[in-house]
Amino acid sequence: MWGKESKMHSFKNLKILQIICCQNMETIGPPSMFLSLLQLESLDIRNCQKMQQVISQESEKQEIREEIITFPKLKILRIWTSFNLKCFYGGSYQMKFPCLETMELEILYGMKKFAGCGSSTSFFDKQSEFPCLEELQLELSKQVTKLWDLDVLMALKNPLHKLRKLSVKKIKLPSIVFHSLSRLVVEPVNDAKVVLFSSSENEGCVGAYSQFPKLEELVVVRCPGSIEQFVEVDDSRAMLKFCGQLSNLRLNFGLNMKVISLHLFKSLRDLTIYSMKWEYLFSANGSFELWQSLEELNIYECTNLEVIIRGGDRENVVDFPLLKILRMTNLTRMSKLCSIPDIPFHFESLELIYISRCNRLETICLGPFVAPSLRTLYVGYCHELESLFCGEPNQVVEFPSLEKMTINYCNAMKSCSTRPLKAPKLRKLTVSGCPKMEWFLLGNANCGAELELPSLEDVTIAKCPNMKSFSPAILRAPKLQLVTVDDKPYPIAELKK
């Protein structure tokens, strides 16, 4: 890009340099050119397929006096999708990035080293320093298996002490304490065996002896089939050293992972499980501490999952006091939430239930179901679900805060609930694609009680050809004037007949 010294000085005030889709460019320029870019704050290179080095090596005529190339104000270094890039700089000069905060090296499958021509087997070596690095994202050559050699980290006095966000794919983490790291995204190396993280030496794991005392979010993607265990620690004290403040955990594509020891994550607030081949998620005998902290639970595409909670007895209570959001999608083998079907459920803070494509689900709950804060309930495409709440007709299902309920395409559903329902704030109700449904609610009629829905004002029913009426019980819904059936409005008085 630059080759003559006469052109270099005209860019001495350059702050942002962005190079995109320059398919014939092989390098930006020599080190002497970069010495003049003292104001450069952002360097962004994308889709430059012939580029092999960002900074070219000096020729004999271009040698510079300084032995260090410094980027005094560079804060952002971003290089994406340049498949032939071998390194940032391949010469012998040392490089310093005193202000660099963000480094993104993504989809660079030919890149084996960041800089230098030494014998180091790691991606970074002593030649490059990043004392202020806060965010690091790497997707490199398959031959890159580790970031730093331990002796390099010792010599540089831990260059990662300010790192807050780290995303690496198929690269082993160094055995150090990541003092500031709050978010970690990892894709395990192909030869990872048995365990992802370990508090002891374990060949092939992502992090052996790695510690993340301030980690809040952990994302694990595409685990190889040899992984059977998430973390191997001796006890909860060892877990505190590993990731004592972890609050957000996402696990994706764990093929054979069977053991996760969720009860050790005592600070976990958000848990997302995607395509894991577990048969259950929690043990009723060992997960109570986790239940006390969890605020959001998302479970997707877990085709082997049979129950959410295994074990327990009728004297136990499934209590998630802080859980606000519960989402379950495409759990094709799950027939019930708990292996003890009539165990009581207490969700004091739950605001949203979203259940979709859980084809074998029979009911949500047979026993007491306490959710005083529930505002939105959605159930869709659960083809074997006959009723949301079954059980004894004298067990009332109370939702004092429920405002919106939606039921879509549940082919076997005959009634929303065979137990009495109290929902004084329910405003909107939608039912569609339930061909076997005759009554929306049977529970109140079963116990001889009136159905009181004082806030109900919007009811939509579609593709329910066998629907006889809203309920055989006496309906008290003073705000409900019209009911939309198959896109046609009908007065409520006409539907009562």
C-alpha cells in the first residue's frame, strides 16, 4: 500500500485506517511507514485474500534505527476473513501496543503466529506486548493450539491481567488466573477428552489449572463427542477458585456430555442449554442451592431430555424463588417437568413460561403450582398435551398476575385445565389449532364453581371445530363483549347459548 517515504508523512494525523476487499494487496507497508502513524487509533482489515503480512519485513535499504515498533494510540485491531494471512508481522523487531484494548482476529485459517520468526510454539510470544488488552477474539489456523507459552507469560508478567472478554476456538487456555475476565467463549480443541476444565493436569482439556475468579458469562460451543464432563473439581471450594462469580452459562452442542455438577454453580443466574444429550437437567437431591439463584432458564433442542428434575419425593418442593423466565423448545422426549408428577412447584418470581414443540409433554403439573408473578403463558405445538394442569378438582390453579395466555396447535388438548382456574388479571386469550378441544376450561364446572375473569376483554379462537363453549361453568367476564372465532366476531351472549 505504501512503499515510498515521501508518502508516509502525509498521513501523520491518520486515526482510522480501514481496508476492505482489496483482493490484490499483499501488505500495507514496512515498519518505517507505521512509525509515522503516531495518531492511529483503529486498524480494520477485512476480506483481503492475497494479504500475507500486515507489516512487511524490512529490506536492507529500509532498515530502521529503532528496534521496537510502537503503536502508541492504537485501541482497536480488527482483521477478518483474510485466508492467506500468515502473520501480522514476520520480522525481528519487537512490537508494543500500549493502548490496545480490542483485538479481533476472525476466520484467519492461515494465521499460525501473530508476529516474529522465533521458535515459539504458541501464537503470541515475547515479541508482542498488550498491557491494556480487554477484549480478545481469535479464530485461527487449526495448527494454533495455545495462546502463550507459560515462560512467555511469566516474562511479560501476565499480559492478560486486564482482559475482560475472551473468545477462542480450538485453542487451549494458559494455566493462569484470569483476574479480570468476565466473559469467556470457548470451542474445545478436537483432541479434548473426558473433561473441559480441570483443577488438575488433564490432557486435551480446554483449561487445566485455569481460574476465572470474576467470570460472569461462559459460553461453550460445539463440544466434541469425547467430552463427557464439564468441569472436574474436588468440591465447592475448588469451584469458587475456578469461576466463583459465574452468573451466565450457555452450553451448545455437547454431544456426549453427561455430567455437569450444576449444584456447584452457586451464583448462576442465567442458564441456557442447547442440543445437549442429557436425560435430566437437575437432581432434586443436589441442586437446591442453584435453584435459589437462577433467574432465567432456557432449554433448546435437547432431544434426549426426559425430565427437567429427576428424583425427590412428594414431601419435597421444587422451589425456584428468583426464576423469572422459563423457555423450553423442541424437547421431543420430555413427558413431564419432574419425575415425581404431583410434586409441588413454587415459582414466586416467574413472569414468563414459553413451551414449544415438546411433543410428548402430557401436562405441566399435577400437583400445586404456585406462580403469583406469572404474566405470560405460551404453549404451542405440543401434540400429546391434553391439559396444562391436571390433578385433583379441588386444587385451584391461581395466577393472580396472569395477563396473556396463548395455546397454539396442541392436537390432543381437550381443555386448558381440568382444575379450577383463578386469573383475575387475564386480559387476552388466544387458542388456535386444537381440534379436540371442547371446553377451554372444565375445572370450575367440575367443582361447581363459577368462572370469574373480571379483566378478560380479548378472546380469539381459531381452528377448534369441536369447541362447544368457553366453559360449562357460569362465566363472569363483564369486560368481554365479543369473541373472535375463525376471524369472525360473535357477541358473548350468543356463544353462551
